[in-house]
Amino acid sequence: AQKITQTQPGMFVQEKEAVTLDCTYDTSDPSYGLFWYKQPSSGEMIFLIYQGSYDQQNATEGRYSLNFQKARKSANLVISASQLGDSAMYFCAMRPGGATNKLIFGTGTLLAVQP
Amino acid sequence: KAGVTQTPRYLIKTRGQQVTLSCSPISGHRSVSWYQQTPGQGLQFLFEYFSETQRNKGNFPGRFSGRQFSNSRSEMNVSTLELGDSALYLCASSLAGGSTDTQYFGPGTRLTVL
């Protein structure tokens, strides 16, 4: 079964420090995409970063990087130099292979950045 | 470029009523997907439309339906509302739903069923 697992319900990090949010996935599709979204308390889902299953290098977008370990089926999000505005819910999601735009989401990790 | 817009942002209905939610995708985007978010079930895929055709459907009862218009705008309808339909309904758009497409989400419609 296709599934995303986020084992950290909540995390604390000090401002300006780096933090890693864990994500593991399960799929038998050879081609798939992995995404991270941020959801502030306002509710809107904000796209952060994308990693394709065939990408050789880890994706990076500004302070966000994705630590992609295909053999372990993990796609951890690393946020460097945390800011107070990073406090939010973070969701890992997978788009399975095939002609679909369906995203399968994990249960999320609530990140709190402390001053 | 304007983002994904959803209307209304908040809605209160009573059991048995029906509701229609609207989503306008980013200009040029042809794929629209809908998701339901609840505290108990998390984020669940409802359906996806591309070029006015439903391309994929999640595991929801037939009370949940949708459509897409020629300008890519999409509506979803929930008939005979139940208390459990209270949720945040999120709409997402992407260019064409290709393998590297990114879905961009709207602010959501928060539906409360009394």
C-alpha cells in the first residue's frame, strides 16, 4: 500500500538552529514524486520543495533541503537557520506514478521555533 | 500572478443541506484537485479534474461530486450534509498533472455542519 509516515507529531527548535523533519514512504512505483508543504495556522498549504524519484541530487530551495535516501525510502526535510515564522505544521506528501495528480499525505509534524 | 482562490472561505450549514464550493486555479493551470482535511482523518484526496474531465477519484461517497469548467475553474458539491463533513476543503491547481508538476493550494474553505 502506498503510504507516507511522519513519526514526529511535534518538535521544538531554537531560533537560528537547523532542524530535520522525518518522512518515510512506501510505494512499489518506480516513478513517484515527493513533496513537502507548510501549513500555518491560517490553513493554506504552502509548497516548499519537490524531489523526483529519479533525481540524482537532493533538492534544495533556499533554507530548505530534502535529504533523499531512496534505498531507505526516506525524504527528510532539513530547515537551516530556523526563524520564528517557520512555526507551523509540516506535511510530507507523495504523488504516485501514473497519470494522477493525487497526493498522499502524512499526518504532519508541528514545528515550534523558540526565540 | 494571482494564486489559487477559493470561495467562500467560511461556511456554516445544517445537516441535510447541500453546499457548493468554488475554486479558481492559477492562470494557465488546467488541473484542479480537491482535498478534505479533518483532525481525525488528516488530508484526504477527493478528486482531480483535468480539461473538464474527472481523472481520479478518492474513496468518498457519491454525495461528494465535482466538475470543472472550460476556464479550468472547478466546483465541488456535497449533498445531504452530515456532521462528519465538517472540514477544511482545500483546492490545488497545477499546470497539467505531469510527473514533475507541483500542486499549489488555495486558502481553503472551512465548512461547519451543525
